[in-house]
Amino acid sequence: MKRYSAFAIAREALRGHIGWERAWRSPEPKAQYDVVIVGAGGHGLATAYYLGKNFGITNVAVLEKGWLGGGNTGRNTTIIRSNYLQDPSAAIYEKARSLYETLSQELNYNIMFSPRGVLMLAQTEHEVRGYRRTAHANSLQGVKTEFVSPDRVKELCPIISLEGPRYPVLGALWQARAGTARHDAVAWGYARACSDMGMDIIQKCEVTGIRTEGGKVSGVTTTRGDIGCGKLGIVVAGHSGVVAEMAGFRLPIESVALQALVSEPIKPCMDVVVMANTVHGYMSQSDKGEMVIGGGADGFNNYTQRGSFHHVEETVRALVETFPIISRLKMLRQWGGIVDMTGDRSPIISKTPVENCFINCGWGTGGFKAIPGSGWAMAELMAKGASPLADGFEMHRFREGRFVDESVAAGVAH
Ligand code: FAD
Ligand code: PYC
């Protein structure tokens, strides 16, 4: 694959852009692969990429029922941070954040990583104590965060109202190297790199069944025919329960809609990300100038990719009291994604009861930030049978009561 560069842009500009190649191939599925990954979201594609890059395993197919990146990866609000509380979480989220820092160069694809900093506002004494505790835990974990004063919050984000009609801003957990990235570019960049390594990314190919022989996975049934495989990775987020059932096991996962919205574009007014979890809303400004906004998840299980109206109203109300400047902004569009929630709000990266069948799911409302670290861990687990980064995230932890409780750090009420 030809490299993208400033020189290539200049060359193509001069010759009418006739020389750009397709970013990835669209091959017909083969009868057999060493590894099949179900789901071409960020986590599935990153798994395939690190299988090739770190372990030289390239006879890989990634099967996607819709279009690449069309699930939650292309629907999220792109917040990247690693300020979690528990050690296993800090390890995998910080690995992901640090990989994001150089991902554009590594993939030769501009994922527009913007380490603009994330503020998580503390608006009650309880939150102040909680975030101070997180900052202490993070310093022991080697994750750079700090608890900052209201004055510093105002300095970092002048459009915030510190008083608020209901809750004052008492401080914030600040991670300066956290930020955002262009969500679908992350999927596209990994896809292009996988295709370049000879892997097959097959879109419009829904997995409808999982075949086993003697308790071991042997392949999948799809809308484009049967495909055999030595190992299978299920990485389908909101549909994890459905696909696990095809393999004959159940997951402690609930699927609900989480939604987001964007405003009309305005001049630059905010160069950090703010999460206000008490009033409950979060906001950042995109490079186009739109305010990117999100709130809570639906309170009932569903598979819609829309979300309900009352969340839009509650979220906008919360953000208007935090940022009065946006009160007359028009909202442009709204959408939703189906997120996969576990009881402890931590992911599952695990072997399953079916031999050679692995699962990566449960990222719920917060998996975009984890994509590179999750792919790294899942690839290692699939190639070697164990990964230090996946330790603690096994699915049997729920049976044994070994939770990795991140319900506060998840940052989104559910
Ligand atoms: P997906 O991107 O959903 O990919 C799974 C793929 O599997 C889909 O493309 C789907 O079509 C495919 N699939 C399903 N079933 C089958 C089948 N049977 N056969 C073949 N393919 C199948 N996280 C953050 O870190 N920061 C945020 O700011 C943030 N904001 C969010 C805002 C919203 C509105 C939403 C919905 C989510 C947000 N998240 C955020 C969460 C994040 O988007 C997800 O955790 C993450 O994108 C999950 O990636 P994935 O690759 O596992 O899933
Ligand atoms: O995990 O940081 C997060 C997040 C923000 C919005 C949705 N998820």
C-alpha cells in the first residue's frame, strides 16, 4: 500500500487525484482462516492488527454485518482518558491512551488524536472525595492526573459557570494528556493496516451461527456462506449476548441505547473536554466547531440505535446550567448506539466455555478510549492463551464475585 504523505497529497493535487488507492480491499471470503474476528468495530480491527503486528498471524478475516466502524465506534463522543480507579483498569486504559499518542504515525493514517485535556467536574463533597481518591490511586498507578481548584477549572475552561443554579463547581479531576480523536478514522486506519498485511475485511457478512466440534470452535455460518477457522474472536459490543448464544453460553451483559447530539458549528470557545457527572452531561468542541454532547444511557434494555427524547432534554438542561453560553445554540443532529453493560462497568476480555473461542465485550459507555489497549490484550490472549493486560477481566469473575468496580469512573450514569 502506498504511504500517505505531504508529498503524495501534492502529487495527487497536481494530477487530479487519480492515483489514490482504495484504503482497504473488499475480498470474497475464503473457506478457512487461522483466525476469524466477528465485528469490524475499533476493538475487532485493533485485535486483528495486533495479531499481525505483534504475533505475525495474518491469515485473518474480520467479518462485519454492516459497514466497518458503523457500530458504536462511529457513534461515540470520542473521549479518551485513563483516570480509572482500579489497577487492572488503569493498566489497560493507560496502555490504550499511550498507544493513541503515536497511532497516526504508526498506522500512517491521521486519527486526529487531540490531547486537549479532560476535566471531570466535582460538584458535591462526595465527588470531591471520590476524585481526590482517584488522583491518589492514579499517582500510584503511574497515570498522571491531578485534582484542581475551581479557579483552575475556570482558567482551563472560561465558558463554565462555577456557581450553577443547583450545584457549584468545587474542583475537578484533570488529566492533561487525555483528549479526543476522530472516531471513524481509528477504524479506517486499523482497517487499512490490516488489509495491507493481507487480512480480509468482509463487510455485509453477518455471522448467524457458530460451529463447534468436540467442544472446540471450527467455524462460523454467515450470510455469505460457511467459513472455517482455528480460533474465533467475538467482538460485537451491543450484540455480544446474541452472538454468545450462538456459541451456547450466556453473558452477564445488558444492552441499552446511549445517545449523543451535536450543535450547529460555532467559533472556537472551548479547548478542553468537560464531563459534569452530577448534573449529567459532557461536552467538547469538534474541529468543525460543533459542540459534541452526550448524557446518560436509557434505563431499559433495548436494541435501538436512537435513544429516547427525555435524555436529550435532561442532558441539554444540565449543560445549559453548566455553560449558559450555549442556551441559544441549535442542535443539528442526534443519534444512538447500543452499548454492552456489565454489572461492574468493566469489560470482559476472556476465554469462553468453547475452546479456541474468545470474547471481548462489556466496554459499555466507555470503550472508544480503550481500543488500542483492548486490541493489544485480545490479540495476546488469542495468540498465547494469556495476556497480563486482560488479567482480572475474565468472564468467570462474575461467578466468583471478583468485580473490577468502575461504576464511578465510567462517568456516564446507568
Ligand atoms: P462496535 O463499534 O459497536 O463494533 C461491533 C461491530 O460488530 C458492529 O460494527 C456490528 O455491526 C458488528 N456485529 C454485531 N453483530 C454481528 C454479527 N452477528 N456478525 C457480524 N458483525 C456483527 N467510549 C469512550 O471511550 N468515550 C466516549 O466518549 C464514548 N462515548 C460514547 C457515546 C455514545 C453515544 C455511544 C453509543 C458510545 C460511547 N462510547 C464512548 C463507547 C464506545 O463507543 C464503545 O465502547 C466502543 O466503540 C465499542 O467498540 P466495539 O468495536 O467493541 O463495538
Ligand atoms: O467514557 O469518558 C467516557 C465517556 C464519555 C462519554 C461517554 N463515555
